[in-house]
Amino acid sequence: MALDLSGKVVVLVGGSGFVGRHLAQELLERGARLRVASRRPERGFDIKPLGNLGQVRLLRADLTRAESLPGIVAGADAVVNLAGTFGADLGEVMGDGPGLLAAAAREAGVATFVQISAIGADPIGDTAYARAKAAGEAAVRVALPQATIVRPSILFGPDDQFINRFAGLIAALPVLPVFAPEAKLQPLFVDDCARAISAALADPATHGGKTYELAGPEVMTMLALNKRIRAAIERETHLIPLPDAVSGFIAATTGWLPGAPITSDQLKLLKAGNVASGQLPGLAALGVTARPLELFVDRWLVRFRKQGRFADRVTA
């Protein structure tokens, strides 16, 4: 039987981030009541105006501290774990933390649980990130076998830190090196990801216990993506595909510095690609049709053009 989200209490752990804000809007439109929990709840202030009075609560929680979790899930109808990091504590946050949260949900009688993982999660992967994501999935399955696991691809949206980052670099630099230029990506619109997660929450009887790969409708290389961004912002920046040896040297020698262009782990993740395997159900199984990047990129990135929003102004 499907879970009616109207009036239901849904806990979004790590909900003040990029995906959490878009998921919050989707759930609020469906009438859910939200508890947005994170280490720094003040980062979720911009979510409160999306709901009606009393529809959103901001709470403090830390997946590395088990004692902070029972209070945020008590009396809830569903829990979504969105917490992630590239920091030094990624093993605790993404590997151990999901299991602690799922156990707290189980003890509180919350059966509907969605774990947000990532395409490429692998217990024997080359990167700590991939291994931590896989460990988190396994820990959730032990605590709550009926949980739903979703593995999104790289997500894009008007407020993302991916497409916008490259657009800013292309707009600012005459020449831009492209790391892992042949790496294959399958970018997914963040609102489509939010719709898929909401569908899993709304029908746990159908989707519980399953793992889904969520990816966009188009596979492209890293170089092709940068070219598309360059065209959208009408720049003439020269894109230089970097050989793997050069990329590896840069990552190894500068990756430890604050603000480094790329770390060794990030380069490994990029080179591995971010494409659905095709071996798991995807968006269609959750009733969602993915929208392509080309529907949005020209409109979203117009501010990076030389004349900004006035670039297309017709003069008399």
C-alpha cells in the first residue's frame, strides 16, 4: 500500500545541501512535514519559506554521533539519508553513519527509509569515496533490509557546484585544461532525482528492498560537456584535453593544497566515469522520465556570458 505523503513526517538527514533543498521542495509540494537535520542546521534556513507555517523544522544531528540520532527520527514516518562528504571523515559519515541512522529508525519503528548512495559505489573500488558509499549501503541493509537504495549520477541544476563551476572557469580563463577528457558522464537533473526519491518514499511496498541507478538520458564525455557549456555561455576559451599522466602528476603534487584543482581520489572517480551499469532498475521503474541538460543549460548559464542577461539584447 502506498504511503500518502500528505501530513507525513519525513526526516531529511543532510537535507540542507544541494539535493536536500530540491527534495524538500518536492516533498513540501506533496504535503509532507519535514525535519531537516544536519550538522549545521542554519544552512537550511532557506528551506523554511518553501513550506507553510510549521511545515519545516531544522534540527541538529551528526551521523558520527549515534546519540544524536534517536531524537530526530522519533515519531517520523520516513527517513532519507542524504549526508555525504569528501572530507577526512568520509568513512564515518558515509560508511558507518548510514547504519547508525537506519538502526535508530528501526528502533523508532520507522520502516520507510531511503539511502542516497552514488553510481560507482563499490566495496573494492579504487577510491575511499566509492568504498565508503558501498559500506553505507551494506550497513543500511543489515539494519533495515526493506530500505530503498538509490544511486544517482552526477546531478545538475541551477544552483549546482558542477556545471556552474566549469561555466565560471570557462568565463574567467582564456585557456582551460580538461581533466579525464574521455571520461563518460550521464548527468541527471536534480529535480528528476528528487521526484524519484519521492516516488520511493510514497510506495515503499513496491520499492523497498531494491537498489536503483538514477542517471540522465544522455551519455557524454567530460570534454564534450565542457564544449557544451562553452557554447551555452558564448565564450571562445581554448579547452586543452590533458593526458592521464599529466592529470595524475597535477593531482599528486597539488591535490593536498587548499583550493587544488583536483585531488587524486577525485581524478580516479572522474576517470572511472559516472554512467549507469544497466544492471539495476532506473528512473522508469520509479515513474520518472529524465530531462536532458540541453533543456536548461542555455537559460541557466546566461549570466556567464560577456554581457550577462543583456547578451541577446537587440539594439536599435
